[in-house]
Amino acid sequence: MGELGAFLKITRADTPERAPGERVGDHREFVKLLPLVELKEQGARCMECGVPFCHHGCPLGNLIPDWNDLVYRERFEEAIEQLHRTNNFPEFTGRLCPAPCEAACVLEIDEGNAVTIKQIELAIVDRAWEEGWIVAQPPRERTGRSIAVVGSGPSGLAAAQQLNRLGHAVTLFERDETGGGLLRFGVPDFKIEKTVIERRLRQLADEGVEFRYGVEVGVDIEAAELLESYDAVVLATGSRVPRDLPVPGRELDGVHFAMDYLYGRNRDVAGSAKPALTAAGKHVIVIGGGDTGADCVASAHREGAASVTQIELLGEPPAHRPDDLTPWPLWPMKLRTSYALKEGGERSFAVSTTGLSGEGHVERIHWVQNSGVPPFDAVPGTEETRPADLVLLAMGFLGPEQQLLEALGVERDARSNAAAPAFATSVRGVFAAGDARRGQSLIVWAIDEGRRCASAVDAWLSAGDAPDAVAAVGAAGSA
């Protein structure tokens, strides 16, 4: 596997990025690929571990040592075959996944020295598209069974592709004007250009998946009609109910959920619609320290905001992996600086928002420092007020939208159902996958859920009866 002892001679090569001062002037992807010689060296560093942990860190169970070795040997066509065995859309994960596989790499025991797995994955799939190795794979025969998939995010797309390739007729319903879900409308182009999504949508269409865009189930088509017209239904609608901010002044104009802002920005960049919200020339406050918050910060930079400040309720994490809390191979809870903050702006930890003020429109935000840990007790004498013309709430999501579940008669429970069997809901023939089932999570989990849900649906159809184990749709995800 790789080059014997290479991990002792070659160090990690970090992901190359375009310079912050350059990339804020456009919406092109800012992450670049390592040169081939460095990619091969990183593949050579793979240690042929007796018990590899990298693919256990990956929810998809990617065969990482296998394709590391193939890249080292420049056998890219074989590498994409191995990659596609477990991952329908490696160009999505290669751009957007935080790489828990790298956190679980044995070399990461020496913190910061893991193999650059994510770069190798992206190089394999981008090379495969360039060479024309990725083509439609329609089924040789059809089963006569029909399935409706609701939602065209990564989970819905993975479920649709897997079910279609098994020979079932799949119709994918999407209420937005085109496919991709949050990949298209929630994630900015400078992280994933939309041509990357479009070519996968074309592949699925060429394989026989029918897309019905601009159709909202429960509004444009009755839920009862869906249940009557299809043998099975897969709910892959995501966890789209945002967490709100219950403070005085929340009702003021200029206070919005992050996704309302990002949806408008993505449509604007695509040239399809002018957004109602803009950060241009404004003092922007982003409440929430996750990926969605970072995307708001970076988008505001590109609009020419007067200032951008990101605040986080939790206290500042340690600079290095805390072995007593998140020992290897767990995902380390440590301080990270997002790509967006490298481009500018301020960040503050352990901040509790106490109110917003203004005459009809938000003008100022009021906050206080807190203890950094629940119950986030206020620190006396740390009250502060800042200018705020646009406040974006990026504090996570609470679960799937209730209207569709009610229309279908699907029950919810108070648990995250990540371990629930069979992906079945309380309604016979209705299944759930992705964030709609497990709560707010990562793209790599969404693809895994879509794939496993497809297997569950196929098994249920083959058995001709509902499975014994029935699980309700998952409720609140973590912030």
C-alpha cells in the first residue's frame, strides 16, 4: 500500500486556496487542487494500517486506503470505480465535507499530520469528469414499481439514483425551480460552482429519473394523490425549520434567517432573480458560528459590507484537540478559523444577544458576555452595543417542516432517529432519509442516508409488506 515508510519521510500537504484578497472579488471556487506529484505523495503516505480508522470516520465507509494507493500509482480510472462504490457524489463531499475521515486517520494521532484524503477524493472525481469516465448507467430492465422522492438535496438525489438503478421508476419532486436543494441555494458558488451540480442532475435524468421542479407536495399536488400514485414515498426534505431568536426587537425589519439571505444571494449570482436582502454597505451581524454562518460572512464580504461580525453562544474552544473530551479518532472539538474569517470580519465567543433596537428597522444589537457553557450565565459588567443594519440568524435547524408531515399523516417523535431501522415512518410505504430523519447533519451523512434508505425501500418492495420496525421522522437536530 503506497510507498513503504513514506509516512515517515513525507509530511502532510495542506489544501491550497486562492488568496483571500483575490477571491473576495468574485464567486469562483476558492479551493484548488494539489499538483499531481503532491497528490501521489499524499497517497503514498497511507500506512496500510492493520485496522484502518479513516473509513470508520467516514459515514459512507469510503474505501480510502484503496484509492489512496491507486492515486499513488496514477490509476485514476480504477480509483473512481472504487470511490463510486460507496459514494454517489464524491465531487460534492470533496468540496463540502469537513473530512471526519482525516480526523480518524492514524497519522492524525500526531495532530495536523493526517493524509490529505479530501484532496485526493476531489482529484479523483474531477479527473474522472474531465476524462469522460462518468456516464449515465440506466438499468437494463424495469421492475414495474414506482417511487416518489420528495426533495432534491444530496439525500434525495442519492436515494433517487440508487432506486432508479435498481430498476424502479423514480419521480423526484422539488418545490424550487431546479434541483440540488441546499447544495444549490444554501451553499455559495465560491464553495461549489453550480455546474458541478448540474452535470449530476443531467446524469440522473439520462439514467431515467424524472424531475418535477416547482412542485410542492401538499400544495401543488395533494399528499393523498402521492400516496395513491406511487408504491413508495421517500421524504428527503431536510431539516429546514430554523431556530429563532426570542429577544426584544426580533420583529424589526433587517432581522432575517440566514437561509433567506443565502437563497437570495445564490439566485442573484445565478442571474435568476434579484434578492430582497443585501449586505452592501451595511453593518452585518451573523449570529451562529457554524458553516451556514461562515457562508453568510463570506457572502457579505463579496457584497461589500461596511463591517461583518460573527458571534457564537458557546465559549472559545481550545487551540488543540482536548484528549479528555474528544480523543482520536473522534472528531476534535478545537478552535478553527473558517475560510470566511480569513477573508475578514470579527468573531466573538461566549456572547448572548439580549436585544435588538431601532426605529422600524434594526439599527443596533445589544449583547453580554456569558460563561461559555450552559446555562450561559451572563457576566456582569460586560454589556455591549454595536451598530447593526442586517442581522442574520444562523443558529441551526429544529427539524423537518410540519405541514408536509401532517398532510401525509406521518408522526414525529422527540428523538433523533439516526439508528432507527428500515427508515420507515409511521405511515406504510412512506420512508424518510437525511436531515429529515436524523436532524441537521453533514452532507456525507445525507448521501449515506439516501443510499441506505434506497436499500430499505427496495427490500420492502421486494417483501411486499411493511417492515415490522416502524420509526417516526426525526425531530430536533443539534445546532
